[in-house]
Amino acid sequence: QVQLVESGGGLVQAGGSLRLSCEGSGSIFRLYDMAWYRQAPGIQRELVASITRGGSTNYGDSVKGRFTISRDNAKNTVSLQMTSLKPEDTGVYYCNAVNRPFGSESWGQGTQVTVSS
């Protein structure tokens, strides 16, 4: 099972940008489908973006055109570039790794993103 550590969260003004990173260890990173989720107070955790082992990407409707997910298997990292940030992007962002053939799933501890208006 892969262990995940997120970094890069913080406080930013609306319209600004942030880049989140997630580093995996303890397993073969390239075998995992990766994703970023976020959770705001009182709101169910939602998918922000995902990237498969093969590099196919998917985005939540609210972030399409503003966020970009990418992965670097050589560095065991997945990143989320966030631009044109809005106050409604505020929340705790979690990195997720899934290896479906082995039924393995891991979550990071989360990193706080706060967008001020």
C-alpha cells in the first residue's frame, strides 16, 4: 500500500494560483490511479481531478479549465496546478491512490487551501 504526503496548500486571494503536490512511497507508484479530492465544511468530499496509470485525466465540472492534474512516475508525485482560484475552492485537499486489481486504496492527510475574496 502506498503512503501519501501532500504539500503546497495555503492562503491565496481570489484569482490567484496554487500548486499542490503529493508524494507517494512504499509501493509501485506507477501502478496506481491517482486523484485529488476536496472537502469543505458541511459538504461531502468531492472529486476534483483524477489521472489514471495511463495518463488519462478527468475533472470535476467546477474546476474544468482552471485546474490541471499531472503525474511524474519517476518522482512518485502527482500535482494539481490550480489557477483562477475562487472562494468556493476553499477546503481540505486530499490525495488519493487506487490500485483496483489489488483492491488497494490510500489517502493522504490533507492540505488546507483557503481562497479569500
